[in-house]
Amino acid sequence: MDITLASLNQTIAVAYLARGADRDWLLSIERYLNSYRRNPSGIEHSLYVIFKGFTSNADLEKARAIFNSVLYKPVFLGDDHFDIGAYIEWANIIEEDKICVFNTASEILAPDWLHKFSVNLAMPNVGLVGATASYESLNEYNSTFPIFPNIHIRSTGFMIDRKFFLSIVNGIELLSKIAAFNFESGPKSLTRQVLSSGKEILLVGRNGRGYSPEFWATSHTFRQGTQNNLLIADNQTRNFTYLPWYGKSEFVIKTWGKYIREGNFFHVDY
């Protein structure tokens, strides 16, 4: 039986954040669009492009023109409250049932990417899916963060029910970078709030499989080997690819610790 969101008569909105304040915004936008056109989503959706942070009308019009080859809905926001703030503001003004968001540096690596997200989100009791995830903790820099292993779906690419998302972010203030880090991996992160509601979280690989947290470190995705099972790339995954071996080793330990070894899983108490 096909359990995709389309079969459940639920609509999907995909948001790509085109931030003109980023140094390489033009390269990033072209890279995302090329990957979007090259890799069919596998399921019906509406594409929104959130334009924010452009310092000139000329740059904004150039960015808009790049997307003329695809059907999309433009949204124009101020450059406040970081990426998460833009997603929240956007989610409040649309009507679709499910949302899937990507940051400026995102690049789609395989076809049927949205179908793979959708199938896993439609699984019983799943509340959040993402393209990359980590056990990393910022506790050594800020003691308020949970200690390692600090499981969290990274906010660079995830999918969730829109109303559920808005209920979680209701009243949140994103006035500093540490607040944005908190939303991703702090004590009241998106991941932890989904889990505290009784729902599960899954990391979705290029192979379409949804991995529960105890299997993340051996999923061949974020900061693992050649990352050959990545569904969506971003700046962090690209940086890892080009690091020398000793540099990769440092990030692997920071991200996965002893759990990177095959079969050395930890128990996740939901």
C-alpha cells in the first residue's frame, strides 16, 4: 500500500531560502536550482522561494530571474531572525499541510527526494524527518546544551507537519546566533520537542530508508566515509568531503564519537 502524503490527500510546500547576504549567494542559488531540475521530486508539491537579505534590487531581480525556468511562488522577507525565523514566518502565511525546508547552501543529490521524505514522515507516529543528523553537542562551549550524545536533526533540511511545527515554535525568539543553535540542538530543540510529544524522528538516506537515532552513526550520511548515502548536501557536507584524512577524523569524533564503529549503538530513551 502506498502511504505517501498524496494518497492521504495532504498538500506539501517546499521552501528554498535564497539569502542574498550570503557571500556566494549566486553560486548557491544556481546550484540548488540545477539540482532541483535534475532530480524529480517524485511527489506533487508547491515550491516557494524565500528571498531575504538582498542589498540591492538589481541582485534581487537577478535572483528571481534564475528561477524563471520552474514554477514557484516568491516570498519576500526581511533578513532578521536567521534561517529558522524565515521558515517560521513563511509557515505562518501558507496553507499546505506539510512543509519541507532547505537552506541557501542545499543541493539535492538524488531523484524522488521529496517522495522519500514523505513516505518516512507518513510512517506511524513519525513527527520529523531530515536529510542530515548528528550526535554532536555544544556543551563544552555552553553548559546549557545537552551532553554528548545529543541527538538532533540538523535544521538545514527537514520535513514536518506545518501546524505541528508552528505549535512547537510558538513564542520562540531568535534574536541571537546562540538562540538559533539552541533551536537546532539545545535542551528545547526542535528534535527534543518532537520526541517529548511522543513522536519519533528519522534520518532519511539517499536509499530512501528512514534511520532511527541509534542507527545514524552507521547510515553512511553526514560526516561518515564518503557520505555516499546523503540525500541532500550542504556547506558542512561539502567541507567534509574536501578535508584531509586527519581533518575528517576530528569531525567524525566530534559528531559521532565511539558510535561510528559498526554495531556500537546506544539505546535511545524516547
